[in-house]
Amino acid sequence: MELYKFAIVAAALAAGYAASELAYKYVLYKCRKKDRTPPEVKKGRLWDSACAAVTGVCALISLLFMDTVPTVFCILFALFLVFGTTVDSYIRIIGNEMLLVMLPIGLLYRILVGGFSSLLGSLAALGVVILTFGLAMLGTMKLKGVFGVGMGDIKLAMVIALTVGWPGVLTFLGGMAIAIIVHCVVGLRARVLRKDSFFPMCGMIMAGLLFALYFDVLPKLLELF
């Protein structure tokens, strides 16, 4: 692999680590703004290192199998995953600030990879997400008496729908479902979740986005093993 690619991976590792640290500062900001008690314990270096690993691995896969434009955007979305998941794990919100930054980046990605005509598919994808999450909210309301899906989760999924378009939204929803199932199975086996537990969704929603973005390169990636 060329030297500049090693440099990009190194930069992605550093950016992922920094994004985790920045997320904590954002959490403190939101707590001050909403007059909430800030988290008593800050996540340690192991969490920061895991965040760095996520962005580094995404950068490596992108550089190996993708063209320049998708590579840049995949690294950016990996950083959003790290930032958003860290914030959500602390205070159970997906900040509007992140969504407002992510939206134009997602639309630019859709136009660059699919052309302006692909925005029609984005509108169709948006409808699919609204329907899917609406049914999920009604289902949890009927079973548990609460909606179970936060507005931040819905807004994030809507931004992702516009980003991946049609039929990418189907892959996104499938990847998100896989991430939720894995999280629940592992959590139940480790006894950190119960059958009636609620948990932050940002990581799983963003995992669905990355699954959609990398779906076409999965066969090439699996060939390495």
C-alpha cells in the first residue's frame, strides 16, 4: 500500500480519537445548556482507542476498495458514528447540531455518486424510513406503553435515508436490524441488558449507514479471509 494511504489511515485514527474527546466536551456543553448534571465518569482511553480503531478500519477498507470520493465520505461518516455514539451513550440524545452538519454532507454524497436525479430516490427512501420508524413506534407503544424510539433516532434515520437513497435505504435498514440483533444478543448474554431494556440507538443506526456504504465491497473484503 502506498505511503500516502498509510498517512490517511493514521490521520483517520487520530481523528477518531479526537472525535471521542470532542464528543465529551459537547456533552458538557449540552448539560450546561439544559441545566443537567454532567456525567460523573468520563469514558477512558479504551473507549477513545476503540473509536480510533473504527475510523482507522473504515479508512483502510475504503482506501483498498473504493474510489477517492466514496473514501472521503465514508471516513467522514465513520467520524459521525464515533461522535454521535459517544454522545448518545452519555446523555441519550442525538444532537441537532450533528444532524445539521451531516445533512448537507449526505446530500452532497448522494449527488456526487448518483447525480441530481438520485434525489428522487432519496425522497422515496425518506418515505420508507418514516413508515418503518412510525410502525416501530406504534408497536412499542402497544407493547410497552411508550414510543421506544426517540425523535433524534428518527431524524438521524431520515438524514441517512436522504444520503443512501433508493434502494440503499433497504440495505441501511437491514444493516441496522443486524446491529440491533447483535447488540441485544450480546447484551442479554452478558447480562447488561434485560428483555425490557432501553438503549441508545445512534451506534446501531450509524452502523446501518456504514453497512449500506460498504455493501458493494463486502464480497471483496470477505475474499481476504
